[in-house]
Amino acid sequence: VQLQASGGGLVQAGGSLRLSCAASGRIFSSYAMGWFRQAPGKEREFLAAISGSGSRRYYADFMKGRFTISRDNAKNTVYLQMNSLTPEDTAVYYCAAHYGVVAGTSSGSFDYWGQGTQVTVSS
């Protein structure tokens, strides 16, 4: 599966963005999907994951309900709605896919990665 992330950009603190990740292939619903981010000088960190059907969602504790993952299997797309953004959210955001169920929240639990989209939050 090939993944193409989009929707990043420059936003002021307190603002919102919705990231999208479009996937190729005909069996998108067979893939668990995830979102990660990597800030300069930091390791890639898990944000959220969603099962193939969309019935199960998993979030990093630190997100405190600010981010919401969703998917539209008819459009082969997964989304990350981000609210109340702060400068600490500045990073490159990546979507990832794993065939089957959500196997974990580490980078190694996902097999396919998109190219990343830059999110910059100004103070």
C-alpha cells in the first residue's frame, strides 16, 4: 500500500488542522492505520491508531483529547483532526499502515509509511 499525507501547514497557537492520508489499493479496510510525528532532534512518537473498520481507536495519553483519528474506507483515507494546537505540536506528521489489526503503538508495529507533512504552530 502507498500512502500520501497532506493537510499540514502553518497555524497559530490555539488553531486547528485536519491531516489526511490517502492510501492506494483496494483493501484499505484490511489495514490498521496510525499517525506519528517527529519533531527536530526528537524521536518519532505515536499519536493515534484506528482499526480497519474504524470501530477501535487508540491514542497517546499526552494528547489529552485534542486529536481525533477517523477513517473513510470508501475514500481510502484516514484523518487526524488536531485542535488547540501549541508550538510544541510543531513536527513532521506521518501516517502509517499495518495489514491486519492494530498490533501496537511503536513505529515497528507499522509496515508502510507516508512521506510526512509538516505542521508548524506559531506562538
